[in-house]
Amino acid sequence: MGAPPIRFDGRTAVVTGAGRGLGRAYAHLLADRGAQVVVNDIAAQAADEVVGEITAAGGTAIADHHSVTTPQGGASLAVKAQEAFGAVHIVINNAGFNRAAQFADGAPETGQALFDEMIAVHLLGPCHVLWPLWPTMLEQGYGRVVNVGSGATWGLRGQAAYAACKAGVMGLTRALGREGRPRGVQVNCVLPWAVTESSPNRSGEEFGAIIDAHMRPESVACAVVWLAHDDCGANGEFFTVDGPRMARLAWIASRGHTDLTPAPESYRDHWDEIMDLAEFTVPRSTSDHMRNTVMPAFPPYS
């Protein structure tokens, strides 16, 4: 007899940016599996339509139209969710937008404006949503948070602002995972890839047909929903979710080279050793990095 289906009966989930695309897929799947869903999107009509689809299918959902780019918007979203359903158990920080621009284009005036916009929604947005909900999650001894990053952090031309903010989300995930774990709150990050209505036309690209066939929001939603479930033990982790493929990502450290009386030449002369990833560690925290990577490289102190 196999394991029971993954269900969210009695759980309340907040999904930001859920009016379309990936957020819509997350909201639908959570509702299909029994969760009460708060569909947040500043595109009011889109959010309302998703709620209508969920309720027509027998699920439970309400719409929220507040912007996550301000503390007031995050606080109002929290109040609406709690007034409707009581405790909030799951938060999917999905809201965002993207606009490509070369780093030097229009700098500093235009560049500053773009960074400010990106920071407000991608980096501060999750904070605005979590600040009013986090204390309650800690108090109730339970919470699941899934932050949405991006493969742009691998390095994508014309995406400096977007990639920088999404890399910040990964750091936020690690720190909150450490803070929340002792109190039953787990935080993870996904880097999703799916074809949505805003995706570029890839029909002429080498892998365009495969991407169009397999990189579906509904596939990504399965991974996100698993991370939001009681039975998932992951915490402070990153996962690339390329359509139907889910894989763990990690920050790693090479064995490196230690010179207790260093000069620039010592690192030049041992550069291959520094760059060699054949032997590596996977630090899970700053303390872990010190304990397992840094300290063993030093001789005992006497």
C-alpha cells in the first residue's frame, strides 16, 4: 500500500502574484489539494478570475489586490488572510516582474530606478509579506515558506538588477531557514523555468520545441507544492525546477589553498588548486563553513 496523496486540508496558503502564470498554477494546485488559498495580485481582474476558477472547481479561495512592494501592502494582505481563514500556514512569495536592460544603459538615473523597482518587489516584497506573518508562524510552531528565485542568478546578460535581487532572495532563504527551523518554520527557494503567456517565442531556437512541450507551469507547481507540505523536511535549500525536472542546488567551497604568511604570488602560484572543485564542501550555514572548511585548514593554535 503506497503513501497517501499529498493534501492540505485545514491549511491556509498565501500566494503572491497568483493572477497569472506560475503563481496561478501554484494557487490552483494548492486549492485542488484542499488548501484555503489567498490569491494575491495587483491585477485585480486576474486575481478575481483565478478565485472564480478555484471556487467553480469546488475549492476555497479569496482574492487580495494589495501590492507587496510596501509594508502597508504586506500588512493588509496578512490581515485579509487572517480575517478570512484564521492562521496562515503557507506563503509562496512569487510576485514579480522582469525588464531586461544592460547595466550601463541609462546609468545612473535609469539604472537606479530599475534597481529600486526590482528591489521593492523581488527582495523587499517577500519581507513585506512575511514580517506580519512570521511571528504568528513561530508562535503556532508551524510554517512553510517557498521563495521564488530565478535561473538569472547563473549569469544572464541584461539582467543585472533582476539577478541581483533574486540572489538576495537566496540569501534571505538561508537566513530565515536557520531562524525558523527551531520553531517549526521551514523556508526554501525555487528557481523555476516554465513557458507562460509572457515568455518569448522560442519556436526558432534549437531546443524551442522541447521547451514548449515540457516546461509547463503545472509541472513546476508540483515541486513548489511538495516543498509547502508537512512531510517535506527540506529547509534553507535551493532547487532548480525546470518544468518537470527538480534538482537540488548548493553553494560549494573548493578545498582551496591556505598560506599563513600570504602574498599575492602565493595565490597566483596555487590558482589551479583554488579553482579545483574536485574536492569540495557544501556549507549549510556560516558556522558550518567555518567548522568544516576554514578551521581544518589552519594548524592548531599554541
